[in-house]
Amino acid sequence: GLCAQLGDCAHRKLQQLSGELAAKRMELRQWDKRAMEFEKAFTHEQTWIHPLQGVRRMKQTYDGVRTRDPLSESRLWPAQCVMLVTKALNDTQAHSLKFFQKKNDHSSHDVQQKDVKWVNDALLKDGLALVDEDGWDLAGSAEGVDVWRKNIKPERMFAGLRTGKSAQFVVVKARGVIDAPVSKVFAVFQNNEKAKEYNEFCKQVYDLEVLDERTRVTYSETGKPWSRDFVTRVYYHGQDEAVGGMVIVSRGEEHPKAPKKKGVTRMDLTIGANIMRPLPSDPSKTELTVLTHVNPGGLASTHLGVVVTNRLSAESPREFIKRLNEVASGRIAAPAPASTK
């Protein structure tokens, strides 16, 4: 429940603070007794077992120093001590305790997730960081498309949400060349109807909600026999100077207009990104980098399913880039309208 999540977060953050605590205690050696109280408050076992009790202990220590201790008159207070208290409170996400937070503090997890700009910026930052970091293993290189795989930990955060059980599936990165300029490739991604052309399994795709001029929530569904659906938040970031091209980032979300259907498995997209840069040797073409981390759900979540899914993970992005190239370059004509007879 909530306490378990708070406890897990508190445990991780308090481990990170252990080094800082040792240094602060040395700085506070002239107030050794008070330094001991601070250390006990920050490492209090109840912060892990019961986060709210641990946080109350921190507040009591803070109040004691603030109201009756000469430490409060020194240069070390509050720049160093309050910093530690505030960081611990914020990092455990104890947003029900308002004594260190302003009324509309956007550090609140729920507020952040409802802030369209905050989520978009976080998805962009986290997605690009994952693409560029080390630790990718080359899974294959064929037909002009390179594919890499990488494992991430369950506690890895993307735009404020944990990866969780989806971490059993590998993250996939693929890169290939599209015989069309960046602007055209970006336009193909913006057109829902085009998805049916470069994704042969796509049965339908449509917008559920427009969050802002560059962000929308979409619904897509595959056909039988493996009926699955996605509810996806898509942020069409566009041109990015730091990247040197155009970027789209996405993640899976739930939406009241798309309840789960009987017989259809809901897939979850932890993080997705499409990065389009002009090919250095030919700017009329696009170097496309695709990042995706998907939990297919259903039988794929069994032990055997995870093994098989991870082994086959290099095939889908390669086929995706090939089909997209045919659509964006105009080598595949749009399908004829269905007969009305």
C-alpha cells in the first residue's frame, strides 16, 4: 500500500544520505549531543517500517534545535540542518505532512503527474538519458538496422513512475536510416492513420484526449489472434537543439475513455522515444533511433513468456523501421478504402 511505497522510497533515499550524515556530524562536533540526535532522527528505523513515525521524529529534532538550542544561532543553522530534514521529507514523498512544503508545492507526486508540462519534460529528460547511457548490448545488425538490448532495475524511475515488474523485460534501442527528411518522418508519426501502414498488426488507433497542442492520449488495438491494446501518452516535442533533430516521447497511461476489454490484453509502455536526426552524409534522409520498453502482459509475463519475449525483442524494431521507411519514402501506397458493398 501507500506505507510500503513510502517506506521503499525512504529506504533508498536514506541510504544515499548516509555519507552526508557522517560529514554533517563532523561539522556539528561542537554540538556533539545534538549531532547524535540528528543522526538518530535521520536513520531512525521507523522511517523504514513506518514512514510517518520516522518523519515525526525528524520534525521533533528540528523543533528542539529551532526553539532551545544555541545551534540555531550559528551559521550551520539552518542552511545545513534544515536542508537535510527537508530533503528527507520530500524524498520520502510524505506530502501529507505540510510543515516543510508550501500549499501548492509541485513536489507532490499526484500534482506532478497531473502537470502536463512536468510529465512531458521528465519523459524527455529520462528517455534521452536512457538512450545515451552505457550498458547497451548489441543484439543484432542486419538490413541496415542495429538493435541493442539493456536491462533496467525495478526501481528505475521514468517521469516519476517506477518501472516495477516491467523490469523483467529488456529495453530495446534500434537505429536505422529512413529515406525521407526528418520533417516528413515526424509528420508520419503525427498521423494516426499512417500507423496502420507501417504496423501491420494495428487494427485501429485514435485520440482519446488532447492534453495540449503537442500532447495527446491515444488508444490503439491489434487484431486477432493476439488481441492487445495500448493507451499511450504521446508528446510530440519537435525540434530540439541539444539533440540536433526532432523528438517524440511516450509512455503508457490509463484513461477513463478506454476501460480494459474482455479478451484484450492491455500492454504497458514504460518509456518510448523516437529521435530523428538528419543523416550527416545526406540531410535529405533521416537517422532514426527508436527506444521502447514494453510489458506485453498476459502469457508474456510468465517465466517462459519473459524468456521468449526478450529473445525475440530484436525482431520487432527492425521490422518497424523497415516498414516505416517504406511508408515515409512513399514506396508503400496507402491502402484502398474498404468496400461499402
